Amino acid sequence: MTSGQGGIHRARGGSRTGQPRGGSRTGQQDGSPRRQPSRCWAVALALAAALGLAGCGQAGQGAPVAPRTMSVSSEAFSQNILPQRYTCHGARINPPLDWSGAPADTKSLALVVDDSSAPITPFIYWLVFDIQPGTTDIQEDALPIGARQALNSADTAAYDPPCPGGHSHWYRFTVYALNRTLNLPNGAPLLEVWTAIADATIGRGRIVVIGYP
């Protein structure tokens, strides 16, 4: 088990065709652009800027609050290995997670799954928010009651299974305790939700696992 601090700042590892995912996702299989490169860089830079705010929840009249360290674990991660069941090579479903140590004044929780192996463009596989504060786990292939999902880097409001190709990648499952409920809609834009999480974080913990091609 690995817990700790930190925000989102990494890239996706490996494509579904076995090619590296180190660069921005600017094309589709037919060669047509998926989105304008300038937009990709704008989002990447904005996420990097939001990273600097991570853990800066506010208290009183805007005084910064150091985030409390939480613990995150999963019965599915033996020796910190991401089983293929939870990747594009398997059942493509989310793994179960457990956490503890959220501050007493937590109003909601959020979960972010990203890649820590290729620091080029932030790539987010899953972003779940407005998890009820008393919740201490996410079950396999399920969402806690009332939780919402933001758009991920693949532009879907769902778990986008990691797909390591070419070499192994390290994937991070980070739980954030927040000092408020975000009250954003399901399918809200990634940047909007992450910026709100970064501003409201009062606790966080992480488990990092390795995925093999």
C-alpha cells in the first residue's frame, strides 16, 4: 500500500494499438484531428497550474490548510500490481478501493485515476466526485450512491481502463477529502472539476500500482 500527496500531472501510458501514449491525443485512426492542438496544450497548462493549488483548501478568511494524509488500499492489488482485469486487456472495469483517515470536517470525497509514467500531457482515466463524506470504499465495477463522474481525458464520463503498451506504467489512484460538495453535473468538464477539487482539498491519500502490457 502506498499513500501520500500530490495532484494530477502525468500522461497516459500506452495506446490500445501498442503505441506509446506519451503525446497529446490529437488524432483518430482515420487521421482526422480529434481536437485542436492549441486546446490540448491549453488544458494541459491549466491542469498543471491547478496542480499548484492542490491541497490548498481554505479556512476562515482564506488561510491555506495543509491537507491531511489519508490511507488508500485495495484487496485487488497484490504486490502493487494492477491486474489485467482492470485494464483494456481484461474486463475493463474499475477495481475496488478502500480508504481511511478523512478529516472530520470532510463534506465530500473525490477519486482521480491517472498515469505517473510519462510526464508529457496530463491523462486522467477516471474522475469521480461528490462521493458522500462517510463513504470509505468503491466497489468493483460500481459507483457509490450519489457520486458523479467528470469527463476524463478520453472525453467520456466513465472509467477509461488503462492500456499499458510497449512497457510497464505506474498508475495512481488518489482519494481527496474536500471541504465542500462540488454540486457539478455528471459529465462536467475535466478542468472545471479538477480545479474545484484542487481548491477544496483538505486531505488526500494514494496507492500507486504498476500495469504491464
